[in-house]
Amino acid sequence: MKFPNINHIYIVHCESLTDRYEYLKKVMTKFFPEDYYTFVVNTYKDTLTDEMIHQYYTLDESVRHKELSIINEENNLSPTISKASLSCGINHLKIWEKIANGNDDRVLILEDDILFLEDTLSYMIEIMAEIGDEHDIVSLEDGAGLTIETMGIEPDPEKTIHKIENGRMRCTGAYVINKKTCVKLVQLNKKRKFSLEIDMQLWLYGALKVINIFWSDPVAFAQGSQKGVFKSEIQEQKIAIDKQLVFDNRKCICVGLTYLQTAISMIKNHSCSCLFFNINSLVNPEQYSIKILKEDITVDNAAPLIKEHFFDGSIEVLCFGINDSTILEKMIIDTIIVNPKIIMCSPENDRFLKDRYELVDSKTGVFMRKDLKSQEEE
């Protein structure tokens, strides 16, 4: 198959990360013609030369600070940019150069740690049916745990593409970009070399109204590095759940799609049993210890259903990937049935979790029970 209104798919790939290639090659071969996608290997942090860096980037810290200040991120990012981020940015730029000088009107760009969801193909068809000339860049992933709701936008069942007025880009793991925007970005880079991580650079230009940034809702892809499925070469301080915890009862719960791949990783890598609420698990129930409940989770039934299947409520990880925080609050705060070691959910839930849980990864939304942190320190 081919997606409507997408001429080609480019995958930013690092050859040394073979697990990513094996996964994506299998998916791409299954669904797309071989001439419809290209794995692009341009540069990697360990092979990046000074000449290549200075062709596209400035390392002037004052320039970087000024540009970060425009998007109010000067206190959240380091004064210098890492080699991994430089390499990532250059890889995207070189694809943009190819599009700017080629015949494709619009392309899909994926990073090699991206994950296809159960509904990726149908979501993409729906999203691309809506796309128009005004859509310079459309972010298609769940990067950084950001949703349209976090931007103050109400979901609209009649609409899949939403303009982000402050120009923010989620991440660059999966996005659609048109030729005119590639031309513009390449010209901007020639006039003024980039100083920021590539998603932040796009946010800067979105904030300055140089380009228009849109997000899809629903998202069509998930971030493999942020979900703990793949090692991230950029997020080197990313929490590794399997290193933080001693697994006792090996139980986890998955609600919604946002953290689905984390649950699958727990099942496959740590032999955890898992309770899924009204979603397909993407793993074989005959091979692994899983249960799929067909009931929709509600404030009233969440804790009783968990108690029914995991009688003591003692679980390792709760992957809570839906927006209704009242359900989570009822489960964790108003009952004593559910007491997970780790909760993966929106960072906004810190308002009611903070007494018992510490937010250890604010981008992805990872909370650890405070008594476990105390045991570690001892």
C-alpha cells in the first residue's frame, strides 16, 4: 500500500542500532512496496566530523541561549548541544535538502526508534485525507507525552489535524513535511546555522511564525525510546525501569495505548503478567500471561476489576495512557487496592500523586513510589 498524499517515506537510521532496523524493516516489508521507503544513513555521533558540524550548526553558546529564550526553554536545556543531537539534526537537514532539490511534494519522515501502533495504517489514511497546502509540518507521534489537550485544544471527532498556535513541535520521530517547507528550512539554515536540537529548532521557527506546525489527534505512531523499548542515543539520562526496580510479583496493568509498548516490553523482557483494559495487546495471549478485559474502565469499576484479577493490588507498573485523571486519582489516592511501584502517565498528574510518588521523568511521565527511592538511598 501507499499512503494518500505521501510520495515517499524516509527513515533516519543509525546502522549500529540493529534492533531498530530489524523491527522497522519487518514492518515496512509487510505493508509497503520496496521502492516506497528508504533507510537513510548519513551521519552518527561517533563518526560526525567537525567539518560536517560547522556546515550546518553553530556551537556559539550565546546564539543557542538567545534562541532557547525565545521559546522559554533556556532553563530546561543545557548550554551546549550534544553530539547525538547534532547528528540527529544533520540527518533531518540532509533529507530536507534531498526533498528541496527533488520531485516529491510531500514525504513522511520517521526516526528508526518509532513504533507502529495497531491502528497506524487506518489513522494515517484518515489524517492524510485531511491534509492541505497550509500544513507545513504535521507531527504524528506521542513524543514527550504531549497531546493536543496539553495545548488547550479540545479533541474534535470531525478533525484529525490541529494547528499549534505557539509553534511547538512534539519530537521528530514521525512527521509529514511538504517540499516548500523543506526549501524554506534549507534556506534558513544557509542564512543562519542551527543551534538547537532539531525539534526545538522547528519549535523556534513555529514560534516565530516562519512555518506552521500541526499535530495529529489521534497520534499514528509511538516513540520507542521514550517508551523504553529502544535505547536512546540522545536521552542518555532516560529512566530505565528494569534497572530501577527489583521485580517481585511481576504484574503490570495497561490502560490505553500511550504506554502500550512499555507494557509489552515488561511482558516479553521480564515475564510479567499483564491486565489490559479494552485494547489488543499485540502479543500472543497463549504465549504470555495476559488478560484482556472488554469493559471500558471507569471511576467506579477500575479498582474492583483490578482487585478481582490481581487480588492484592500489588503491581510493578501501571501504564495509564488515557486522559481521564479522575480514574487514576480514584485508583491510587481514594483506594488502597492499587499500589504500583511505577506509574507511567501524564506529568500533569503530579498534582495529586506528589505526596506518594516522585516524578522522575517529566518528559515521558514516569513516577516512582517515594518509599522505593528511600530504600535505594539506604
